[in-house]
Amino acid sequence: MSSPIRVCDARDVNERIHDDEPDTTEHVVRSLLKASCPQWAQSPIEYLTTSGTDNAMWRIHIDDEPDLVIRLPRRPGAAAGVLHEIRVLRQLEHTSIGSIVTTPKLRHVGEPHEVFPHRWTILEWIDGGDAWTLRNDLDGRPLDALADDLANAVNMIGTVEVDGVPRRSPGSRGGPLLPLLERLEGWLDSSAWNAAELIDVAEVRRLAAEAFEVVDEPVIEGFVHGDLIPGNVLVDEGRLSAIIDWGGAGWGDTAQDLAPAWAVLPSCERSAFREAVGADDAAWIRGRTFELEHAVGGVLYYVPKQHPLGDVMARTLERILASP
């Protein structure tokens, strides 16, 4: 896997994102490696600061071999998906998706330990930067090729056959639209979230109202990655190089994977992406609504925590509200 990296001091590494997350500091990483992978226990490691929030990640530098990444789930929900992601990654290795985009390769699955309560994984490092870290560079160049790459990847993902993945449930992105709209309205209406102080509630409701017009339209279902936001899209020289973090993959409305139209691409390349994926009006509105709900939830939860994912979601929301 690849993502933006820097060496962090102890204060950075000890900073928790969620109230219920376990310790993921260097001491924990060294203890896990010593117990399960002693061949890497003394290797240089560095903490990876990313826009992701489900896993703490450390890069393991290996002499004369490809580097590795150890991923430690930050909360129980992410930990519950570890085995699911392992099954998905192993199956993806035998599908045609590898012909157009790199996916993470699993090297080790670690069991819970006295210093860490969850399963954890080690993956091979993938060179390249994610689309959030590289946003300034991407904003300064034409992205027609990236739009085409993303469209090809989304179309390919929707046709991949992966066994044992969960179906999107009502209220979740990629599931039936009406329960999701009801949940979105609950966030907007709840004083606990203070939505009016963080987002343009009237504009969000305007787009949500458009979504009500397509709730009964036919849906094309298939395999979906489910989280094609900038931090999970790796780019090299303006081209898509890899897609990471498959822990949320499942079976549902393939319009969910239209997310890069707003999360990654600016308006000038959005129409080319839509044409390449072949999305009709109803699918486009559903995809926009799934990402609208995603962005609103991200802003409400992460902006008050001053986490980079709040910035990611704020930019996505701005693009959605500005789109025709």
C-alpha cells in the first residue's frame, strides 16, 4: 500500500481519532512484530499520516526487499472487517481487475495480542501517492486520462465476481436510497450534530429532494469497492496506479462507486467520467446522493475533530453542491 508519509514524533503517534481506539504506537507495533514476525521486528519503521481513519499504519523498511505496511484497526468496526478484506484481496488476485489497476497484496495476518485487541495485517508497499496528498499537483494539470482510468476501474469492479461479500443494507451507501435519505435528514435535523454551523443545510436538502424522484427507478447491482475517496485512489504521473482499502467492499447499487466524480475529479473532467461509465440520469443522481450523505457525515464527524478527512469531505461536499 502507499500513502503520504512523514516521520512523526511521539505526540503525533499517540493522538487518537476515535474515543474507543486502542494504543497503536511504536511499542505496540514492535511487540506485534516480535511475537509474530520476528524477521521484521528490528526493521526501521515510520508512522504514516494519512486522511484515513479506520487504521493506524506504519511503513516497515526492508533491506533488499519491497517495503511493507502494517495496518492496525483503530476501532471495533474496522477490526470486524479485517477477515472480510482478507477474503476480498485474495479473490481479487485471481480476477481481471489486476490488468488495469494494482490492489494490495497480503503478506501476514496477525492475531489479537496482549498489547493489541484486534486482528491486524501486513501488506506489500505500493509506490505512488494518493489523490488527496497530490491534490495540488492534480489541480494544476488536465485529468482526462485519470478520469478515463477511474471510469475503466469502476466498470471493471462492477463486473468482478467475489464470493461471500455482504449485501448493502437499507440506510447504508449502496443500499436502498429512501432509508439513506431518512438518515441524512436525521443528521440535518438533530441538534447533536449542529449541522447548520458546518454545512449549507438548505442546499443539501435541495439535492436530497431531487433524489426522492429516483427512489423507485431500477438499480443495477454488482460488486462495489464502496469507498473510492481520494485517500484510497493512488496516482502516478496523473494516472490511476492502485486502489487500496477494500474493507468496505460489498454487493449493492453500482452507482455507489461513482464517488470519484465528486471526491476526486474537478468539474471539467466529471462529464467525461460520466460518459465513460455510461451512467444514466437516475444512476448519476443515486451516486451523487450516496456521496452527498458520505460527505455530510464526514464533515459533521471529522471537521470538529480537526482531522484531515474532514477537509477531504468538505471539498467533496463543496463540489457536489456546486455541480449542476
